[in-house]
Amino acid sequence: MDTSAQYDRVIKHCQQLFTKKTTDYGTAWRIMRLPSITDQLYIKAQRIRTLEEKKVSKVGEGVMEEYVAIVNYCVIAIMQMELGVDEDENLPLETVVQKYDEAIHETKELMFAKNHDYGEAWRDMRLTSLTDLILMKVYRVKQIEDNQGQTVVSEGVKANYQDMLNYAVFALIKLGVAANKP
């Protein structure tokens, strides 16, 4: 199992959707403040948990689509942290793709560092545990946001977004998104 290749295939899938949505909607997400993005991540992760428990979706989209959304909202959060909120700025598609790639590159490097230390333990985890870890990270970010970014010993908001992104990629790998893709 080549984690790097699987990771790249999942990201390619997520980025293709993100690029298509950017073509359709522009960079409307630029208006979003970080707490709003965190709330979107909460909604997505909570929906996954509900689907895992109820085993039925009444709106048609399933768990996979929600994990893809988590990846893309985490990238949006990381970009917003760098760019700042700007309700008027419509970024060119090329800039968005470049910023997306930069956020992913840094996050993938973090994944490799953690995989070195943890020995790819995620491969033996249940999908439900990955969902719970994402929810836990969302709650941590919400608490940091409620504390106006002040922490005593904790990692910052960006690291939590990166962890959520990586957990969602792991879930998508486990769901087979990285399989049989060129």
C-alpha cells in the first residue's frame, strides 16, 4: 500500500470537485470567517456520524461526499488563515489552485511526519473512529475560537484543520476513493 499515491489520488478527486465548484461559484467562500468554516466542518462530520448510526440517507449524498467536503472545507480554512477574510476578493482560478496545492503539500508533509511516529495506525482504525476524531478536532477548534485563539499548551487552529483534513483523506482511502483511479 503506497500511502503517498493513495493520498494523491484522493486529493486529486477532492481538488477536481473544488475546481469545478470554483468555476461555477467563483470564490464566494472568501466571505467566510473561520468560525463559519468550523461550523460547516461540524455539520459535515455530524452528518457522517448520523449516517453511520442510522445507516440511511434521505438526501441522497452519502458519507464519501461528506468526507470530500471536509477535505475541501479544511483547505478553505487554511487558505483563509493565510489570505484573511475578504468579501470582495474574487481570486483567479489559477491562484486558487496554487493555494490549494500549497495547503495540501504542507498538510501531506505533516501526515508523513505523524505516520512515521504512529506507524500508519489509521489503517487499522474503524471509519467511525476517524469520524469521532474529526468531531473532536472540530470541538477543539471551536473552543480555541471561543477563547479568541488563546491556548496554554495546545496546538493551534491550523494544525487541527490539517489533522481533520488528513483524517478525512484516510477515511476516503479506506472507502476506496484511491483505488482504481489513474
